[in-house]
Amino acid sequence: MERENDNRTSAQRYVDILTEAGFKAVFGVEKNKDVLIGLLNVVLPAHRRVTDLAYSTTEVPGFTMSNKSVRLDLRCTGEDGTRFIVEMQCYRQLNFFRRCVEYAAKVYDSGSERGDAHGYDIPPVYFVGLLNSGVPKFDRSDSAVWRDRYVSEYTFREKESHEVVDETIFLIFAELDRFDKKLEECGSMADKWFYSLKHVGRMERLPEELKVKVFERLFEACEIARFTPEEKLKYEHDMMTERDYTDILDTCRAEALAEGEAIGLAEGEAKGETKGKTEGKMEVARAMKAKGLGMALISELTGLSEEEIMKS
């Protein structure tokens, strides 16, 4: 049974997987890898079944000494060497798709480090993103194509024939932000997974319609009372950090809107609306720098270049 409101309280029974803290608390621990395998087998292509996983370090080094390393939400390797990156995307980012390509490419490149004797025998990489926020460049306005479709896949294909010559890099997105079915409308296993992911944090118990082993395990993994003291402490710390981070973003957006409107009104006729918007972005960039946010993140959120941010 779901609660009537969306309040998060200390009495909450299950973690909210649609937060980064909740996602990592459930899928980021190896004892729950069977739950992760169940999720992956719902969104991956039919031929790419996962039977076992080994968790890997989440830090991936850069291509060269001048490139910075990146830290992923979750990285693991299948029995046949296939690498999987799994992330929860909670906030809108203008360059999100490019970031996913870069992360997958770094992991794919790391597969060639086994030595020259292996040539280009590089295992494929699957980036799986759970989207709780719309991606600006995703256009789902064509209802005929996207009706009842919540999983999208991108890879290297021939333009006309759609031929995939080889398995290399695949980006797969489960678009939870568009999924709005009620439980009684969920006919497929994928539907039930997406419903569970979206609503488990607001439930008080496992619904009768979901009483099968895979969802019993999911709800067990989400139940806060089952966490060890160390796991619970980390989850609460991560949730506190995430709430602070969200508050910073909300404050910056509100300040940007206010500043942008004020400057736009003051200079709109004389210098045009464009400058007003630009000045507003510069103002919010200054606020973000003052809050200690990184240059790359500020750039993604404001659309400004790092050089422009440095000047703000």
C-alpha cells in the first residue's frame, strides 16, 4: 500500500531508489548483486543475459596523463568479460548524453590494457542509465514511436541498414521519468520493475501483485531496518549530503531566474534579452562557485564555458 503523500520521514520503511543515496545503498553493495542482475536482464538485449557479476572499482583513469579520471556510480563485469556501468540520473544535465559516451569510452578503452597479444579483442561495454529526470536532447514527442516504450538503446549502426557490425559500446536508458502506469496496468516484467523502482520509497509493504522472488529480494534490499549499522549510517549521511546538494541547486536556479529577469528588464530594450539571460547565468555561476561546486558541474548546469565561469 502506498502512502497518500510523498513525504520522506524517519519512519520510511524502504529507501528511495530514485535518489543517488538510495540507488547506491541497494545496488552498490555486492550482497545485492542478484537484485542488480535481475534489473539488468530486464533492460539489456535478449542475447545479453547476465548470470553473475563481479563488482569493480568505480574510478576509471583518463586516457592520458593530462586527462582527469572519472568516478562512476557502479561498475561491474560479467562472467564473459562484458563490462557494465549502471547509474541513476536524478538531475537534468545539458551534456548528459555526451558524458555517458565519454564514461563508456573510457571503460571500453581500459579493456585494451590486457596487452598487445590480445590485439583488439576488447569486451563490449553497456552503459545503463536509470533516468529520473528528462534529458534535454531526448525528443519523445512522436507518440507512435514511443508509446509504451521506456527503454532506449544507442550504439554504432549503419545508417540505412541499421547493421551492427560488432558489439562495442551500448548506451541503454530506462526512462523512469516518463513511466506513469498504475500497478494494475503493469503487464510485463519490465513494467513491474519500473513501477517498483519509482514507488518503493513510498510503500509500506510489498504489494500482492509483486510477490515473486525477484521483487521480494528487491524490497528486502531496500528495507532500511535490514541495513547494518554501518550501512544505515552511510545511507543517512549520503541522503543528508544529497539534500544539501539539491538545496544548493534549487537556490542557484531561483537566484538565476530572479537575477536574469531583473537584468533583462533593466537592459532589455537597450541591450536585448540575450544579454539579460547571459548575465543571469554569470550570476548563478558566481553563486555556485561560492558554494564550492566544481567547474565542470557549473558548466553543465549553466551552459557556460569554463573560461566564462572563471571570468564570472
